Amino acid sequence: MKRNRLRVALFGFAASTALVSPASAQRNSERNAYFGQTHQHTSWSLDAYILGNTLAGPADAYKYSMGEPIKHPAANYMVKITRPLDFQGVTDHSEYAGMLSLANDPASPISKLPIAAKLKAKTPEEVMKVFQFLAGSIAKQEPIKELIDPKVAGTVWQENNAIADKYNKPGKFTTFCSYEWTSMPNNQNMHRNVFFKDCAKVPVAPFSALDSDKAEDLWAWMNEQRKAGNEVLAISHNANLSNGLMFPIDVDGKGRPIDSAWAKERNTNEPLTEIKQVKGTSETHPDLSPNDEFANFEIMNYLIGIDNSSAKLVGAYARQAYMDGLAMQDAKGFNPYKFGFVGAGDSHNTATNYTQSNYFGDHGEADATPQKRLAGAVASGMNILETGTSGLGGVWAEENTRASIFEAMQRKETFGTSGVRIKVRLFGGWEYKPEVLQRKDWVKVAYAGGVPMGGDLPAMKGKAPSFIVQAVKDPDDGRLDRIQIIKGWTKNGQSFEKVYDVAWSGDRKMDPATGKLPPVGNTVDIANATYKNTIGAVELKQVWTDPDFDPALQAVYYARVLQIPTPRWSTYDAKKLGVLPPSNVAATIQERAWTSPIWYTPSESARAIASRGLTVEELKRQGGTALDEAQLKEFTLGKNLKVRNTVTGKHFDILYGVDGRRVVTEVEGKPPGAALEVMHSGVTGSSASYVIRDGQLVTTIDKSPFAVTVYKLGDKYLAARSNEFGHVNYEVEEPKAAN
């Protein structure tokens, strides 16, 4: 039956590496790679139910992931995973979990309760009315008492955990007691998926957004669970839909200044984040990383529930968060963003698709057929064409058990993929030799001489750190193009990044003019949705030493592995229908994997000898005074300011028009290009609005606001940006009126 429900989006919809499977392997001290799902919805989630998924519950999710075919929950055909997973946690929304589904199931005790009469629905209109009743109470923070009664909600939670226990097969398939905490302030996605280590030690009921929609309160509850013997962790939801709130740098969710205690709480409770899921990637954005030629991968950026909207970028992507964390460590002594990666799903179909050629949608009836998927519908900000396959979470663990996999997630020895089963691992140390990979026991040597991904480099022993990275292709998918190491670092509150190609297939050479590696090639036949696996490599590995290492600067490193181009799901769908692939999404895709990072922190002696930039406090001590509002207007309005970035040494001109718009007119004496490096990477050449308020010039970069304060010291003018952690990084010449 057809349902009109795309406008409602409270929960997140528009909403050594052997090639054999490790599922049956014995305990391995050098650890195996296991692939699993940490974000799965069933009919027990309210939004899944209104999407047409009314019957397929948690048991069906586990059956599907173990390899059994199940019926598509909103269409009349069977779906089957191409290869079973190693582990899974079903994460239905905790807010009224199972209530709508079970109230409409005559066999469920929930259907016999008096409150169930308000939840029973037969027609799409009745279902929507019930959903609005439940969702409205969540939005208003007015819980329906009968449904949060532990005798009711606790019963559903117990059943959820009993199902997980039933399908848990240590050594073969691991299940977790888990759920999704569904915070959604003003359409900003702040969800977390909560995992318990042991189903025998769980609370009477989960902590939900009905208890509080503040992450700080969730963490406090998690701390209490640990005190009670319940080991628990949270995985933050895809940050690209958070409108910049997922990784703040100034104040926390309650409006309090971020401090070391907050950083500790976050790192303790949220060791992981989703790097890729069905609603896009959260690694980086082309505007944040204009020099990264592979940044534009499955990008979605909007506010859930608001049509055709877009969201702030800073605070919404992991790479920027890593660099902001380094800057906070440098300036304030703490880093709240030392998290690792997993790939995940967020499918509301009970079943999840991981391969482009076996795609059957993510959101019930809305995208259940190729015709619906290719129609290009946009609802609640989400373009169906831009959604995609689920990511996969990878862990390096000794064995396929709850304890071992949970501990791998805690220590962040994890990686995420775009859905393919690329196996990748990364180690960092000071004394790795290039020939180490020729040894059969290189993994043992790597552990002994350094740290795996998710760790901190040990105390400095050499001139620069070295990294061992290895990737093995998915046996059933495309070969590998290259391995890259992404480095981020900070200096005087400014963040920088560089992408290094460290291993690649074929005999390609770096272009001496651009410093870039030529493309791997493309064998995709778009018309027939096929490709030839005749280029690329089965395995890539390398020992790489950072050629630009500065021991005085905070740094972070992670690896990214790219496959050769293959057809995207939309191209496969176009072939099925005998039509051209849609022009507003890519016809091909380079699947990929990302490792959790390794961090470097300078020693106190290294920091002591480093050149330190001028801070606002030091400037004021020297007699510097901020221009007041009248002085700032006189200084900027209609003027072309010549500015020098004292960290990079670059010069640029900014015209502040009297119409409230500003534009960069020159960079290093030349007109700006498409991707500028002005005050920091990622500023595009388009104009932006600005206002002068409270003695500050307030403007935006990539939709994210920041304020500039101009100071006068003697006959010099200096400027500080609010997002550079108290540093004064700009010198400004006497302004001249624009012609």
C-alpha cells in the first residue's frame, strides 16, 4: 500500500590479511579483519514503519545478515546479501521502539494494552496520524507515560536483547544489544548508536531522547552504566547532516564552554564515528578540501526535514574535526576528537544493500523499485538519487566474539568502507624499515615496533614517523587503484592538510608539474553497466615516512584506499530500465576504505623550541586595542584591505562592499582561482555577506560563521579570527578606498 510520508523525518530519514573469510578462524593474536553493520533499522523503528516496513523485525535483520533471503519489507520481491556479515547490531530508534509495530500485531502482548487502541492503524492515513501523535510527543519532550513505563518499554527492550542472544553464534556471527539514541534539535542530526559489550549486563531500558536530547546527558547515563558493570560505547551518526553541531569547538550541547572534562567525556563515550552511510560520507567536503581530488564522493549536505536546504560544513566533517582537535590540544591542552572510523548503514528496510549491482533502496516504498529511485524525488531535503549503498564497519580483532569485537571498537582499531570488503590496516612508529614488508611476520613486527590505527605514536625516537599500510581488494569487487595517507596538522590555530599517494597499481609516475598521480584508468561500459577488472592491483602495501614532518606541530594521519572505477547503482538501474543514467549523479564510483587515524603529539621539549605565534592575550599586554564598531566601519566599508597571513606568508586583498558583501579580489597579486587558499584552505571565490556588530566583522566561510576583530598596535593593524583559538594571524595594511 502506498503511503505519503516523505515529509516526516524526525528520526533521520529525509531521512596479516588472508583472502579467506575469518568467520571460522581461531583466536589470532595478530588479529583478523571482521566486517559488520552498526546501524540497522527494522519495523520496530517508527519512521521505518511509516515507510512501509511494517512486518520485518530484528530477527529478520539478523537472518538477512547471516545469508538468508527475506522479503523486501515494502515490495513483493526477495532480497539476499551477497555474502554474510561477521557481526551486527540492530539499532532501532529507542523512542517508542517497537510500539507501533507490536501494537498492530495481534500476537504481541503490546497489542492487548489499553494504550494500543491509539496506535492501531490500517490505512496509510491512519498510520500517518499515529506517527504524528508519537513523533509530536518526542518533539515537544512530552512522553506518553503509558509507553515509557518500564513494564512496557522494558518488555520490548528485553525482547530486542533476547533476539540478539538467539542469533549470537560466537566464532561465526556476533550480535550486539544496541539501539539508536535519536536527538534531532531543530532538524539537526545528532544521533548516536549505543552498543553494550554483554547482553547479560544491560539496563532495564535504554536512555532515549525522551529522557534528554543532550549528548552530555547520554554520556552521564553511560558512565553510570559502567559503574554498574555494563560496558557501553556510542558511535556518532553521520556528521554531514548535523549542520556543524557534531564537532563543536566553542560550546557544548548545553551552551557551556568546551573544556578538558567535556573532551574526556566525549573520547571515553564516543570512540567511533560513521564515515560513510546511505545518506552520504562524512570524511570531508570539496569546499573544505579543495586540493583533494577525491573529496567529492557521495556528498549529501542538508538539514533533515527541510526541503532543498543546505547545512554548515565546519563541524560536520571528520577531517576538519581532527584538525580542530589538534588546534584545541595545542591551544588549550585537550583534544575531544580522537575518534576512529566505521562504515555503517542507516537503512530502514531491515535488509541492507552493500554492493552497487545488488541495490534495492534504503527507505521502504520510497525507493523500492528502479523507477522510483531514478525519478529523482527530493523530499525533506533528501534527493533519492544521492542516497547509496551502506558502508561497512571493519574491525581488527582476535576472534569473532562480542568481547573481542567490542574491545577493538574501544581501542579504535577499526576501519570503514563504502560497502565493499577491502581489508586495510595501518601502523605507525619511528623505526620501521622499508624491507619489513618482505617478512612473513611483518604484522608481529609492526605491533612490536609501533601502534595500530586508533593509537598515539610512542615517544619520538627518529627524525620522522614511518607508517606501514596494507590493503587487499574485495575478492568479489574491483581491483585497487591506490593507497593514500591523509595528514592533518595545526600551527598557531590554523589547520592544514595534505594528501599523499603512497602506493599505487601499474607503472604510473607522479606528474612533475602537478605533483599528482595520473588516474588509474576506466574500464566501465556505462551503457551496459559493466566493467573489466583488468587494471588495478589485488594488493597494495608500503612503508612510508612523512617527508614534511615538523616535530613541534600536532599531527594526525589516516589511510584511504581507492578502488578502480566501477558502475554506480544508478547506472545499473538505468541499464535495467533501458534508459540513460541520470546526469545529476556520477555514472561511476570509486569505492573506498578509510582507516582510523594515528596521532602525533609533540613533547614538551619540542614545543618549547618551536616558534609560537602572537596571541590575543599577548597583543593586549603589548598595548594593542580593538577597533570599536565606528572605527571598524570606517576601516572597512567600501575599502580594499590588503592582508597577510602570518602563518602561511600569503597575501590577499578583500573588498568589503557597502552593500554588505565581501569578495577576495587578489591572492598573491593574481585574481583568485576556483579554489582559494586565503585565510585557510577551502574558501571559494564567490562573495559572502558580512555585518559589523559589537566591534567585530562577522562573516562566513562555507556557510559557517566566524568573527574578525581588528586591533591597532602603534601604527600597525592586526586581526584575529574567532575560530583560530586565540591567535592573531593577520597583518592588515592601511586600507584604501575602492575605485
